[in-house]
Amino acid sequence: MSVVRDKREKAGLGQKELARAAGISVFKLSRIELGRQPLQVPDAIELAKVLQCDPTELFPALREAMKQPEGPVHA
């Protein structure tokens, strides 16, 4: 399940409600939730406003990358 869909359902919103509030089409939201269209940053920002979350939460790979420790630090 996509992060966007999970957050939308937890917020108790339908696709039409979220799409309208975020200013994107239902078709586009559906494709994003199904993984058929990549989530673009501007859309993530608008969706996050409605879902009341940080936009980075909508990008699981980015969140994981941010958790990874960087390589050794050389002085």
C-alpha cells in the first residue's frame, strides 16, 4: 500500500476529498497511490498540507535514506 493512500485512509478522506483539497485531479491521485505515477515534490507539498504531515513522509525511500548513517568521518 502506498504511503499516500495509508495516510489518506487514516485521515478518513476519500480520494475525491483529498484530491480536491490538494488541488490535483482524482486520476492523478489514483495513479500516485497505485505507484503508476511518481509523486512530484509540488504535489507532495500540497498533499502533506491536507494530510497534516511532513512532505518527506510521503517519500519512503527518502525517509530511509535520511535514517542511514553516513560513512566514516575522517579528520
